[in-house]
Amino acid sequence: MSVSPDGPPPHSACQGQEVGTTLTEFATTWMKEAGVTLASNWTGGDPGHAPARRTYEKAGYTALPLIRYYKAL
């Protein structure tokens, strides 16, 4: 099962209001109750993605050092 809420970042009025944490925890609980045994979230390692990383870490996700390669064709 794959759940991918790709989209634009949250509106600035929602940032800092625990909206991301609430949604992440809700989705994680939903997946666990549905029998999913491994969930993952991807985000950038740059400073602009620090809020997303904090959200995932607060929800109990563990960051792993991964490298992904891309090539535009």
C-alpha cells in the first residue's frame, strides 16, 4: 500500500499549528490499523525542509542516510 500526499507545502497560516503533526499521526495510526507494517516519509535535507523533518521525527519516524540518483531525460 502506498499513500502519497504529494503537494504544495502547507499555507503559512497553518505552519506552527501542529497541523502536520496531527495529520502525520492520524495517517500513521490509520496505516497501522490497516495492517501496514512499514511506513516511510521522504523529504529534503536542506534547511527549508527542516519543519517536515521535525514533524516526522515527532511522530516517531527515524531518518536514514539515503542517496537517490535522478537524471532528466
